[in-house]
Amino acid sequence: MRFSDLLRAMDGISPKTLSLRLKELEDHGIVDRNVYPEVPPRVEYTLTDKGKLLEGIFIELKRFGLQL
């Protein structure tokens, strides 16, 4: 997904916070950041295999949070 797509999908998060979180996830090997040599630059984020292992956990956490 592109940064703007992620920003729209995460209602209420500031661009700065999203940027910091994506950097942390990249540092921990959960997402890959791909920069394409285009004008304007295009950056896409994808889950790594490690990130995909966490997907089910995040779905359950969201489900739990919606019940609170």
C-alpha cells in the first residue's frame, strides 16, 4: 500500500505518527519499504513474511478492541 492509502485507512492517525510507526515496523522486519524511481517518487509498503505471521494476531486484537 502507498502511504496515502495507509493514512486514509487509519482514521485519526497523524502523518508524522504513521511515518514513525512505519519506520519502526521496517526496522523490525515487519514491513518492506519500496521506493520506485519515478517523478513524483512512489513509495509502497508491503508485509514481509514475518509481518504476515502477525496478521491473524492483529485481526483478533481488532476484534477484541471492538467489543470493549
